[in-house]
Amino acid sequence: MNAFRAREGVELVEICGEYLLVATKDAREACPFATQINKAAADYWKLLDGPCTIQTLADKAVEKLGTDAKSSFLSALMFVSKMSKTGYIVMEDRG
């Protein structure tokens, strides 16, 4: 099963109610310097505290954000897909 994690050196910043992912240090070589994300994506980003799977991220969303299981899973899937394509999330193979 594939796991993923936030790329080291990427910071979530909130400025005037807007959310940005900012690549610092070595992360600048792997992803755009900054990208704007919406509040829902920022909420999912805050749930990344180490390697996890889509299901564990969705389960955390249900617990911490109070969302339902089905929409949490679909939202987590879309979030991880977009963030991995841009390099902010790193995929890991857990075998």
C-alpha cells in the first residue's frame, strides 16, 4: 500500500485569511516556491504528521474535522493527488 508524507521544508502559512504552501530549504528544488490552497486543503495539510495512507488521512478528517467518511475519503484522495503532482507531498512505497 502506498503511503505519503508532507515534503520536508514545506510550510503552511496563513496571510489575511489566505493559505499558502511555501517551499523552503531543499524543498525549493522539488516543488514550486509557493502555491495558494483553500481552507479545506489547509485543514488536510494540518493533519499530515508523518507517513500515512489515504484511509488514515480520511479517518483523521472524520475525527478532527467532523466530516463524513465517504466525503473525507474522496477529499483526501483529491488532495493527495494534487499535492503529489506538484511535489508538496512525497509518495512512499510501504511494500
